[in-house]
Amino acid sequence: MPPRRPLHASCLADALGDAGPRLVAALYARWATERDAPGAGWLDLFRLAQGDATQRGILSERGAALAVMVGAPVDGEDAQHGAILAAQTAVALVARLLALRVTEPLAPADPGLATLRGASDAAIHAALAQAGRTLEDRGVRGLLEGDPFGWAVRSDALAGSGAAAPARDAADRSLADALRAVIAVVAALPTPALREGAPVGAAEDHFAALTQALVPAPVRHALGEFYTPAWLADLVVDGALAHAGPPSGWRGLDPCCGSGAFLLALARRVLAETRAAPRAERLRAVLDRIAGVDVHPLAVLTARVNLLVACAPLLAT
């Protein structure tokens, strides 16, 4: 069993080790057996222009980096987007698993993630595909709305057929094994913050380090993805609040929230300001006073899960 580690900002990247890259590679192999993953709407968000020499150079560098990332040739724009999709799907599946893990104490009668380690491939797919419903049953609604990354675990994901069946079956087995390795790590993460009366967590970004570990810098930079460190988000938020004066019940909006660095900085201040308030009132203050917007569906998902982890103690009954 993997060692139990404290849940902090770099925990996922550190704890997953080679299980994360293994999941990315398995998802890319799975994508190659069925190109009917997210459609044109997803591609429109990430397709880069190739009309000038600079962009062609970026694409060439990105392709080489992606080939290293997925451990397989990545030839042509279609394959490049498949590799990007695989990496983003890996992060999204980890986000689903982390959300399920931190809400386990809300449903003590439900089997936890640890039970999935020995489950069948179909049971693992079903648990991940139905994560949104499971979270709603635990009182966490809307977390997975707009998440296009369930393509690899949808209900028909194990239904290979025809001449492609052997390759599809091998990809399915590799994906299930990779998911088991990730599940074992996430299931071993302690959730001490959900103990009755425990203090609220530190409101940290649990996906910045993971994404940077899984996705090569040339790929992130070509897509315009840069992660704001917590200290800088704190500095900017403190400056903005100082400029606005000391109004009671201020509200904050980040129109390009990414994985939530500034939202988490705002959450830290709301939680500090409401330290003496009842638990339900503190949770309502975070939900009412902080908002984020982003066109990137993975950014929205990871920001939501980051805030869920930060506020999980306030959900305990």
C-alpha cells in the first residue's frame, strides 16, 4: 500500500510518481483505438494556428515533447491534440477521484475508493462515470457540470468490436490497470480536515504541480498555460483589497480563473474573516462572495475541486 501522505499543494504530483505519466500514456493508447472522443467544440479551444513559421516551430517542439510524454509517436496535428486530450483527461480523472475521496466522510455507508483497487474493469469505469451522481448523493451538486473528459469511462467504453477489438481490448486493460494505480494513491490520501471540529484546510492548488509534472513546458506554454504561485496570488489579492479599502463583505471575481490560484487566495481571506462564524455560514460566505470564469473546461473542474477540498470540513455533518 502506498504511504499515507499529508494533503498539501504538491501532494498529488509527489504521491502519484510514475502512476500519473502511466495514466496519460494509457489514455493516449485508448484514444488511438477510438477517435470518437470530445468533438470539434473541444478542439476549437486548443487548436493552434499554423499559418506562420513561428507557430510551425512551436508545433514541432510541442510534438516532440508530447511524444516523450505519451511514450509513443505523435505525428500530425490530430495526434498532437489526442495527446493533449490524454494529458488533460488524466488530470480530470484525478480530480474526480480526489473529489470522491475528500467527500467519503459525508457518506460513511458508501464503499470508499479503496474498494475499487480490486474491482473489475467495468466497476472502475462505472464508478468514475457516475462520480457526479455519487457527489450529488453526498450533497455536492454541479461539480462535474460541463466536464467533457469522461469519454474514456463512459458506459460503452469497454465495448470493443470488429477488427479493432484486440487493440481496443489491450488499451482498455492498460487503462484499467493505470487507473488502479492512481486509485491506490488517492485512496491512501488521508482526509484529517474532515474530522469533526477540525480546522479548515489551507485552500491550496492541488493541480498546478500535477499538471506541470504531466504536461511538458513547451506544451503548456504553446497553449498559453502559466500557473500563478500562491505567494503572488496572495500579494495581488492583498493589494486589491487594500486599494478597495476595508469594506465589509467584499466580493471577488476572477474572469480567467485557471485552476483557481486567485480564487483560493480570496477563499483564504473569507475563511479567515469568518473564523468565528458557524460552519454553514462560513461555507455560504465562500460560495456567495467568490466567483471564477474560464473557457477551459479543465481549469473550471480543477478550480471547483480545489475549492471543494478547501471547504470540505464545512460540509461535515
